[in-house]
Amino acid sequence: MKVLIYGGQIYTMATEGETVEAVLVSDDHIEKTGSYEELRQLADKEIDLAGRTMYPGLVDSHLHLIQHGEKLMRVDLSKIDSSDEMKQQLIRSTEGHSGDEWFIGEGWNENNFPDRKIFHRSELDAICESPMMLKRVCRHAVLANSRALELAGITKETEDPEGGVIVRDTNGEPTGYLLDAAQDLVAGVVPEVSVDYLTKALKTSVDDLLKLGLTGGHTEDMGYYGHYSRPLQAFRNVIGKETKFRAHLLRAHIAFEEMMENADYLEPFIDPGPMKLFADGSIGGRTALLSRPYTDDPSTSGVAIHSDEELKRLVSVARKHGEAVAIHVIGDFAMEKALDAIEAHPTPEGKRDRLIHAMVLREDLLERLKRLDVALDLQPSFVPSDFPWVVERLGEDRLALSYAWKTLLDEGIICAGGSDAPIEEVDPRQGLFAAVARRKPEETHEGYLPEQKLSRFEAIRLYTYGSAQAISMEHRRGLIKEGFDADFTVFDRDLFEGPEEQLLDAEVEMTVVAGEVMYEKNGVEV
């Protein structure tokens, strides 16, 4: 069937301000763009935008789809702004828990608390005797009570695992605060959830994203939930049948080779991506790997998840299979090590490596990045979430090339936009606002590091063409252009007009994937 879409602003996003009057969709792709009068003769059906505005489909370039669904289904601690409020929420939420029934909370962030309190296991014990695990917002640390530590076998004698830290008190006793690889000691004894549970979480997540105007996401889920076949089966249960959504799967290094040999996908809606690696942790937990110590804690420079040799070896494994890598790098020293590994084992032709977050850089690293065909996955919402406390961690002198989205784009480096949900809110409107305003909506200042603000065109391109470039699909996605996939996001207004705050006020009217309406708000005639 050929469907003609017309009657509103249709931005191609090829160049700033470029629009077309109408788009003819043939099945799952764009057959032609042009005038309404020219194309109406070819259409079997028409969709009148009725003055609304259409863009190429927005895609979140880095998130965790199943975990986002879990966050929607679990106790959400991310919006709590005091330690007392967190305590009261935990008391309410754990009522009725008994025996070995696990309680899992999501998203606490001590940087939002005036006292910056990190709970001790004994305080959690007083709230709930059942095993408790509370995931920090960054997903690079957890809090565990004594029962959880006991089940994990963590005692005073337990050594720190490679790439992780068991935080201890002055007597050497574990406090219940576990960083990076150490959190796996507890996560590993949480009972394995069912494929039905994973399917429910994923469906909850995808339905939410479609309502928010997202037509796809590049997601990391294959290194969690036991054997990779379990989350992969959940994807196959949810996507590609009645629900169309483009899920690009980053494949965790622990599952990568087996997935290369045995996994079946469901392209073009579920497709295999690069090997996913972690080079370091997070700034919030002081585990991001810096070349100099943290300003507010000179005793540490962060955590290297892998040795230099192991990082290079893992990259070489990806290359053996003709595949790219996607490396989590937040600190500048982590970026240095990642670039060393990539340069030692060049990217296969037709592939593009990805460096995820890239939050703290140096001039020499910027020059090396410019010489490589890589994509950087940026999370604009990290700016209003991390400032101003991040200045305490890094100091003023490191800010010039920290969270420097505008500099990266101006230097010609490929950048894509995402949320890292559930760490940040998945709503792309919040990411767009953060990219152009670099502040919280209720704040009135000129923005954190205002020289790094993006134009609205640059911001929207992060989530459209940039996300396509990140997976080397810029020849068929990310623009409204003949021959490209028919993925569209329709808003009730023109995002290029009016005050910045209207980016947050805009309502998604329609989400189209492969030519099919996957979400439609009441009031749009189809």
C-alpha cells in the first residue's frame, strides 16, 4: 500500500530548515518526496498531519531497554531528594517482605541529598531483614544489606574483585556499598527471573518509548539476566510481530562470541551490533578512570575495568569476527586506553566503533578522535543531572573539555544522542532540552558551560541522523529522503519555533515505524 503524508511541516533534517510538502510511503520505505499535487495520484491512502510537524524517527542511541521496563515496574528511587525521604520510601516499600524474598530498588543518587548520605548496611538491616539490593542511578554501584552480603559470601576477608571495590569501614568490614565489578557478587545470587518476566519488562519499555516518539533504540541487555538467549527471546517475543520497533543490540563481551556463532535475530527490527565493553565506571561513584586524582578525593583516580592487555585482547576478538566495538568510557584515562586498543586493532571496513559517554576529554584525545571513524554516544541529560556537583569531582581546570558536546560536533566528530535509560529519563524531549539549554527546566541561569549549548537542529540531529551514523546506517535512516526507511516522529508543534521550554511541552501525536503507525494520540486522523 502507498500512503501519502502531507498537511504539516515535514523536516528532512538533511540541512537546517529543509522541508518537503509531502512524503509518499510504499510499504516500509519512502518512495518519493515532493508536492501534494504531484504525489496524490500515486497514493492509495492519505494521512493529513493537520498542521502538525514531522521529523525522521527519533532513536535513542544508548539505553537499556529491559532495565527501563524494570524501572517502570519496580520501586523508583531516582526522584528522591533527601536521605530521610529515601529511608521512609524504603520502609513503606518493604512492608510484607520476609524470608529470602529479595527487595530491589532503582536509581538512588546521594548527590541529590543535602547531606550526601550513603546508607550503611546496618541502616538497611533496620529497615528490612530480607535481602536488599539498591541500584545507584549510574548502575555502577549498589547498596546491599547484611542478608544480601551473607548470601553473596561477602565478608571482611573477601578480596576486591578485579575492576571492583568492596567499600569497607575503618575495621575492614564491608559497609554494603559495592562499586562496579563488586556489585556482581550480589547481583549474581539474585534469583534468575523468567523469560516471561523479561518479556513483560521489555513490552512495558517499548510501549513507553513508542508513546514518547522513539522509533528505535540501541540497547545493551545481552550481558544481564543469565544466558544471552533469555533476553534475546524476550526481544523476539515482543518486537517484529504486532509491535514494530528498531532494536539494535549491543552484545556484551561475555556473550559476544557465542552470539556470533549461534544467535538468531529478527532483522530489520532486531539486529546485531558491536561487542560492548566497559573501560571504567562513573563520575558519581568516583569510578570513572581519570588521568589525575579526583579533586574531592585525591586518594583515587577511578577504576579500570580491564587491564590494558585484556582490553586490547577483547577488541582483537571482535576484529577476528569482523565486528566493531562499543566501549563505555567516561574518564579521560579510560578514553586513552580505549583509543590505544582501537588503534592497535583497526576497525573493519564498513563498521564503526562507538565510544559511549566520552564525558571527560583532553586536547590530545580530541586530536586522536578526529583521525578515527568513530561515533560518540552522548547523553545530553547528564549535564543538568551532574552539575553543579560534578565540579567538586573534577575541579574547574578539567571542565573545558568535559561534557563538551558542541566542541565535538564542531570538530566534525560523529555524535549520537541517547538517555542511558534507566539512568536518565528516556523521554527524548528532556534530552533535546538539555542539549540546547544545559540546565534543569526550573532553573533560570544561562546553562552549565553555556558555550557548549547546541542549536535545536544539532540537538535533533543527534537523535536522528547521528543515531543512524552510529550504526553505519546513514544511507537509509535518520533523514526523510527517497529510499530511506519510513520511520517518523510527529509532534503537535514545530520544535524549531518558540521558547526552549516548548521542547518539553511538545506532545507526540504519532510514531511510525517501517510505514506502520505504532502509536497514535487521539486527534490525528489516519
